[in-house]
Amino acid sequence: MRNRFLVVVVMAAAALAVIQGCGAGDKPGTRKSTPKSSQPSVSSPDSAEAESSAPAAPFTQQSFANRTTINYVSSDPPNNALLVSAPQRVTLNFSKALGAGSFIDVTREGMKVNTGQVVVAPDNRSMYVQVAAGLTANYAVKYAAYFASGYYEEGSFGFSVKVP
């Protein structure tokens, strides 16, 4: 009897860990934010001069995991694309009609680079957001697609820009 109780407790703990790890404990429609540093940036004329004379580190393209969802069809730019010019927007296509609340967040080194609101296409099967991705960098994309049934899916991918 004691062994059965122990097995049930361990299974319940494992299930709870899986649910929390999948984000199911989050409320739909909410996004986690990263706290900004409260320390002001201080630089002296000497440090600015030293920074400008130091050679820039070579660019390394990041390999992003393509965490797609069941109704995801494609994206532009695609996952792990290495672009020589910056895209003006990021587009996601889905197999089902999108509902209100769907979003796309594009970040560079943790800083959001979206320049406008998410736009859902007239057919409701794709959405896009304008971005300011003009710098050589790796860009992470996170999205949530909400559907009319109230069901939603979250996914992520990334792309890189190396401006010549």
C-alpha cells in the first residue's frame, strides 16, 4: 500500500513539472516580461574611445530551435535563414483561421524590434509584424496563434541578418 502511495505522489509531481514546463500554468493572452536594469549606464570619454578602437567581434550565426505548432505552415523569413539585407516584416502562415489576441514578438539581444502592431491578413490564415532588423545580429521570434475555438498555440524560431 505504501509503495502505491509513493508511486502516485511521484507521478503527480512529474505531471506538475511537465505542465509548468510547457507553459500551461500561464494565463492565455499574457506575456512574461524581462525586468530592465535599474542601474544607469555610465561611460567616460576614455571608455568610449577604447570601445571604438577595439576590433568588432566576428559575427556568429545562432542556430535556433524551430518550435512549431500543429497549425503552423510556414514563416518568412524561415527558421535559421541568414539574410544579407534586413526584412521589413516577419510573416507567419497557419492552416486555420486566426482569432483575436494572436501576436508576434521579434527581439534582438533581448530588445524588442517590432515597429508596429500585428496585422492579421484578410483570409485570417496569416499574420505579420513590421520590424526594425537593420543591424547584423541574430533575431528571435516568439508567437502565439489564437483560434476561434479559444484554443491557442505558442511557437518560436529565429533568423540572422549579416549586413555586408
